[in-house]
Amino acid sequence: MSNKKHDQIISKRHSQGFATGIFGLIMNLVLATMKVVAGVFSGSIAVLSDGINNLIDASSSVVVIIGFRAPTQGSSDKPRPHGRGRTSYIISMIVSFFIFIGVLYLARTSIARIIQPEPVNFNNIVLAIMAISVFVKLFMAGFYTWRNRTLKSSLISAAIRDSMSDALLSALVFFAANIARSTNFAVDGAVGLVVVAFIAYQSIRAFLDSLDLLLGRSAHPDKLEGIEKIVLKYPAFTEVVGIDYHDYGDSYQRAYIKVKVKPRLPSAEVRRAIDDVRLDLLNLQNVKATIVYWH
């Protein structure tokens, strides 16, 4: 496989990941705007908190955008040719920290609403916004799942989980609003606190996951096993001696693989097999590989 073809595959992947991030950013900003406005005018801390949650999802989309854009700038950064891919981890940690600070205010407000309930106007517009939000989030989860079949991105996998969780959260707010509207039972503060607790959990998890990746988490055994299986499916190779795996960010991973080849196998056949393996690893595992061999 020529370096040009190799670079074209990587460039296409970066473009698709960038476009996916833009899609998530626009959708989450639209949802956040509608919910925040609805929450302010209805006086509902639950709806407002759900809107803030979508604003947080928008910031996560920015992390996806940077995660797929920053590595493309690495070639011009000679002192840090591979480090730009980890920019998204740093930004994710910073965003998570400020999210947690904001959560403290929302938690205090929710607790105050539980202690001393205030009238909330759950009109048809508010209910429609929450219902639409559920279906939009399910659609986004489906879109991310479809896109991630080729991207194989942990950032997109996280977006899928978040979209499914957000759909359930919005459904909870929707049903709570209907209960409050039908029975006049003050559930807004309690549901708001549930939403805030979810946001706090998400921010802490995102911070710790990003810190783990930034410090250099070792490759998962399944990842190494998947790489080995791809190599050994080619008859030219008899054994994988070692795999040196490096993670420079979600969209830029490298592996240095040592293999043994069949005795007396012509060099031309070995090179063709290596090219095929490198292409498979890039398409199936999102890994740019360098393969060293001996008989």
C-alpha cells in the first residue's frame, strides 16, 4: 500500500469525524437553546438542567471536532509531531471541571425547590420540546452508531452512550412534567436534582477517563488480540513476536509489529502481505502500523 493511499484513508477518516462533530454540535446547541428558554419561561429547574446538559453535550462535540482536526496539524509541529492528537483529552478535562462547578449551583437550586416548591408552568410548548428532544437524541444515537462503523472512535462511542442516556433523561423530565401538570404534585425540584446528579457523574467520569488517556493508558488486551488476528490471517506470517502500541489520541494510533514470515518466501510476496495487513489494520482497527519481519 502506497503512503499516498494510506494518507488518503486517514484524511478521509479525519474529515468524516470532523463532520460528525459538527453535526453533534449543531443539534445539541439547538436542543440546549430550546430547553434553556423553555426552562426559564416555565420556571422549571428540571427543564433548565436538561438544557444545560445538552449544552455540555455541545462542548463534548467540540472535543470531537478538535480530536479529529488537531492531528492533521501535527506534520507542521516538528517538536510535537504526535502530541496534538491528545489536545482533545486536555480540553475535555478543562470542560469537565467547569461543568462540575456549574453543577453545584444547579444542585443548590434543585434542593431549594424541594424544600420550598415554586409554581411551574408546564404548558404544551414545554411538553412538545421535551418530547421532540427524546426522538432527536435517539436519532443522534442512531446516526453516531452508523458513522462509527467506519470511524471506530472512542469519542463517538461516548457520544452514542451520552445520546441514549440523554434520551432517557429527557423522557423522565417529560413524564414528570405531565405528572406535575395533572396532579399539581411538586416534582420539579426532585427531578432537577436527578438530572444534576447525572450531569455530575458524567463530568467526573469524563475527567477521569481523559486523565487516564492523557497519562498513557496501556492498550486493551482485546485491541492487541484484534491486531494479532488480522496479521495472522495472512499465510505469509507464522508468528507475531511483539506489538509496541502507542496512543496519540483517538484519531491517531500507531503500532510497531514484529513478525516472523514463512521460510524462503519471496520478498515481493512479503511486501504485498505487509501492505494488505497495514490497510486492514487502518480500516478495521484505526491503527497506522509499521511491520518489521524476519524469516
